[in-house]
Amino acid sequence: MTSQKRGRTKAAASKAGPSLFKHRDFALFWWARVFSNLAVQAESVTIGWQVYTVARQARTVEQSAFLVGMVGLSQFVPLFLLTFLAGATADRCDRRAILLICTSVEVVCVLALAALAMHSSQSLVPIFAIAALFGASRAFLSPASSSVGPMLVPREVLHHAVSRNSLGDQAASMIGPWIGGALCAVSPALAYSGSAILYTVAATILLCLRANTRPELQPGSRLEQVREGIVYVWTNKIVLGAISLDLFAVLLGGATALLPVFASDILKVGAHGFGVLRSGPAIGAAAMAFALSRWPLHRSAGRWMFGGVAVFGAATLVFAVSRSMIVSLTALVALGASDMISVYVRQSLVQIVTPDHMRGRVSAVSGLFIGASAELGEFETGVVARLLGPVGAAIFGGVGSLVVTGAWSQMFPSLRTADRLDGTKAQPENHPSLIG
């Protein structure tokens, strides 16, 4: 493509970006996604606080931190087992219907958690079981949600849609923990009930979608389609490098899993302070998502991504050694902002490059990596906290993220040199093809 044509394409996309919400179905989907993520974040804060406070009645800080990490493992196991089936399902069935079913399951989960909280149960087994059911639901919801968005807007403004979705996600991640923390300070049952209301609003909005969200059915069995998706991700070295970098960096640097411990026993700021700290990464991510929606990355995308992960590791180290609420919150804001850069690059690559009939499977693989970095990262952090203590675990994670950044820059040179990232091209500098 000539520079003149590319300039016209960029200009058209830039003009189209602000008018995204004129697409009725995209606007509805965006709001449904925001309310769903608000519910998820509020629920996540509440379940972490509930598990930690119940565990601390009879266990040490290290043992209680380990049990908080077990919540992440409970959610990750079903996600891992169901990922490929969920991806194939998203490429064969009506994606809106999948979202509605999964959201209904999540309503049942939070109402069950509310019932347990009202009975003041001291057993953590039912909570872990419900967390596993929630993880199974998210396994199917994630690829369906990632695949619906591109069906609702023209391709030339898809990269703007990615940034708008990221902005909505991070705004929800910023407000949701505050909602959960504030309600949890009154009663965990109230916080879970609030999440149930938010999920219900999301489901109601999804019912108003009119667009056809059923993908074009491709030939082949589910097993063959799963294989096709895996091969696509494996042979596309930029996509593989991007999602695996995010996996290992965030898996090792999962300081947010330790926030109940830091809020309660290190910074001593209580449930309300916990909610504020939990919102810190989302504040930074939301600010960065807003900046990227106004000034998208057009050049040196790979370098921006590696730089973001390196800052993520450094911010984790600052949080680990801080004993000041202000310094800790600032570090968490920086952590969220830097992580948002890698999220933006990864999501843009996956959404823009992947054909629609494969988006469910590719999004499922990407979702597995994301889920591993979140839920499995919480488990890893809990195990390390059991051995090294919470501060030692956070330091270990920050150093690990920096080591992974250096290693991946050598293992995936095509990702490091990835240059253009817009609606028409996504390729390495001086490289004719995206496939590495």
C-alpha cells in the first residue's frame, strides 16, 4: 500500500473512531460488557476478602495468603480444561446466546456466594466449588465476547473498537473493585447481591442486540477446528510471542493477588483501603486506554509492548518494598498503565489479523493465556507467599517479569521489531509478512 493510500485510510479510521457508538449494536454490546466486568471485579474483590478473613480466624498470614491463591487455581482449572471446546463452540453457535447463558450462570454463582456469606460458614470448600463453576462459565464467555465485537463494526474501524472496549474494560476494573470493597465493608452478602444486579443488567442489554451474531459455519469436525486454531496461533510468531509474553510476565508479577494481605497486615488500611488499592491498577489502565484511544500506536508496537512489560516488573518491585499507602497506590497505577500497553497490542493483533470464522478458537487460546496469567498467577503467588512471605513473593514476581522481558526479546525478534499496528497492517519492521 502506498503512503498516500495509507494516509487516506488512517484519516478515514480516525474520523470513524469517535462515531463508533452510532453503531447501535456495538454501543449496546459495549455497555453490556461494562456492566458484566463491573460485576466480575466486584465479585473478585469480595471473594478474595471473604476467603482471607475466614482463613485468618484459624491460620497464619502465609497460610491465608496461600488459600487466597487457591481461589485463582479453582477458576483456572476449568478454564484450562474447557478452553478449546469453548473456542470451537464460539465458532459454531450464536455468540450472543453463549453470552446470555454464561451470564445467567454467573448470576446463580454470586447468589450462592451471597447465601453462604449470610450463613457465616467457616468452610472454604463451597466457595472454591462455586469459583470453579464461575471459571467454567468464563471459559465459554471469553471467546464469545471477544468474537462478537468485530461482528458489530466495519473492519476499517476495528482497531478503534479494540481501544474502546479496552477503555470500557478498564473503567469497569477501576470502579468495580471500589464497589466491591465499599459493599464488602458493610457485608459480603451485600457485595455479592450487588454483583448479581450488575450481571442482570448486562443480560438485559444483550437481549436488545439485533445483529446476527452467528458465525458462518465452516466445514470440519470440532476436533479439526480446534487443531486449525492451535496451528494458526503456533505459526503466527508475533501473536504467539505477544500472548505468551503477557502470560509469563503477569503470571510471575501477580502482586494484585496479595492485596488482601498487604491491605490487612502490612499497610493496615482495612477493607476500604483494600478496595482503593485494588482499583489502582485499573486507574492506570483506564488512563492508558483513554490515551491509546485518542493517540493509537502506529509505529514501533513491539518496542512499546516490551517497554510496558519492563515497567510492569519495576512497578511490582516498588509495590513490594513500599510501606506507604500513597507510594503503593502510585506503583499499582503505574503497573496497570504499563500492562494496558501489552493488552492493547495483543488484542489489536488478535482481533485485526484473525479471520472471523476463526476468532472464537484464537480468542479461546488467547483467553487461556490471559486466564493463566490471572487465575494461575494468583495460585503461583500464593505458593511463593507461603514460602517467602508476601513481600518476598512480590519481589520475586517483579524480578521474574523483568527476566521474562529480556528472554522474550531474544526468543521472539519478530515481536520485538513489530512496527505498524493499525486497521490495515500489522507487521514487523522491514518484514513482508506477519507470519514469523
